[in-house]
Amino acid sequence: MQKYLKSILAFSIVLQIILLKIIARFPDVVEQLYSNGLYVYISKLMRYVFGWVPFSVGDVLYTLATVYILRWLFVNRKRVIKDTKAWILDVLSAVSIGYFTFHLLWAFNYYRLPLHKALNIEKDYTTEALVATTERLISTVNTVHIAITNNDTIKVDMPYSKTELLQKTPKGYDKLSKKFPHLAYQPKSVKRSIYSLPLTYMGFSGYLNPFTNEAQIDGLIPTFKYPTTASHEVAHQLGYAAENEANFIGSMAAMHHDDIYFKYSGYAFALRHCLHEIYRRDPKQYETLVTKVNKGILKNYQEVRDFWDSYQNPTEPLFKSTYDTFLKANNQIDGMESYSYVVALLVNYFENNTF
């Protein structure tokens, strides 16, 4: 009987995959019943349980899980040949449980309504609209930059420690939630990952642990990136699984922050994405616009590029390719390229809204 039940459990992963394909066709239902329903309570509960702990509980659990899996594989190494069927059933059962838990606790958000539909804005935009938004952003970022440095050639250095930046992050959502109540963020759970060095070598500045709902930040990235990176991971906590949507919401939270350094990080983040898209569409137009950006802002961009260049290694493309495949398997058909969708959200949102 136990073996029969284990077989059902193991092969239930096939049924789960089929059901997900069906669920993907009903984003309105997912939006209403899960993302704005069940998940709201799951997320808050997890953050109440783990948010107060000063270290990353999720990273510890991953460590223990890795040790357990390696031990299990070693102890059961002979069963692969002697009892292959039972060994496979055990593995599939564990994968099936993990897959179900992953979706129940967070990943159903991959199938929610696209953000541009929820905001009732267009997905497409013209190059002219992109240029107009970029010029407005340049003017805004230059103004904020000068207000901080009093010199257009000096890069901005954050006057806060990384711990202080994480503590300040939720305040941006306090302001943003006045415009979008569903983005209210309480309680908080934003932490530095104990695996910051591996994350850096893999090319990632942070991640959300779906099993503990902790926002994990790479503790090594430049402080200039902390406000938008932390705000990005909070957007994941609030149920926005798509990277592009988390980028948009994270930048908006930083822009709405009372602290001028957060504002600078948010506006500079949005400008960098728009400039990148203009370069892709019209390199000559890019060269014209980038000359209007304060040199100090460009130095902040260079600071981030230098950081990532210093950690380049042969394994990084492999990890990013794996993540690209993961995104495509979870209803993000453009994979890593979907990150550019944040530009569409920025352009179309700010056509009708002020900075």
C-alpha cells in the first residue's frame, strides 16, 4: 500500500505540470483567488514567522537540505543499481512535494495577470515616447544628483551602511502604497544572504526564498544598488514574480522614498534601462542623449559595471542560461530578455503620470 501511494505521489508531478498549463490560461482567476487572495495571507504569515530573525533562515534551510540530499545520495548509492525503481520513486516523490510546495507558497504568481493589464496601460510604445520619457528622466536624475553632490562630475556615495539601507527600504513602499494600497508592505523581511559570494559569482544581486518568503540581498554589491535591489526583492515578496514587473515596482518604490539617496537610486535605475533600450534601437540617438547625463551619474553606472566585471567567471553564463530556462518554464516566455519589459512599463506609466 505504501509503495502504491508513493507511486501516486511520484507521478503526480505530471498532473501538476498539466494543471499549471491549464492555470496559465486563466490569469484573472489567479490574480483574484491566489495573488490577491491566498498568497497575501501566506506571505504575511511567513514574514511574521521569519522576518524578525536577524539572519537568513532560508539560506540555513538550503544548507541543511543540501547536506541531507548529499547524505541521502551517498547512503542510497547502491540502490541505484540494486533497486532502481524504488530509488527513482523516492527521488520523484521528493521532487513532486518540493514542486507543489514551491507553487503553493509563491510560484503561482508567475501565472497572474500581467502588470500592464492590472495598471490598464499599453504594453507597446514608440521610440519617440521612449526618447521623451528618457529626456524627462535625465532632467530629473541630474537635478537629484546635483542636490546631493553639488558637482555634476562627482559620483554619489551612500552615507548609510548596508544594514541601514535594508532597514530604510520599506519606507518607499509606505509612500507607494498610498497610491497602490495592495503594495502595502508589513511586516518586513529583508536580509543579506549568507551566500553573497556565490550569488555574485553567479551574477545575481539578490533573490527571494519562496519557502521562507525572505528577501535575500547580495551583501557584496555596491551600496548605490542597494535601494533598488532591496525594493526589487520586496516586490517579489508582494507577489510579483516576473523580473520585469519587480524591476518596475522596485524602482517606483525607491522613487517614492522620502530619502533623496533612494530617489536617486530609483531614478538612475529607470534611466539606465531606458538608455539601454535606446542604444538597442538607435545607437546615434543614444550617443546624443548620454552626453546630457551628469558625469557623476555615469560614474555610478561604471562603478556597478566594474564590480560585476571583477567577478566574471566561466560559470556565470551557465547559471544565467539555467535561470533563463527556469523563467521560460514558469510562464516567462522571453526568459532573461523579459527584463526589458520594464521599459514598456516605465514609458507607458509615465506618459500619464509625473515623476
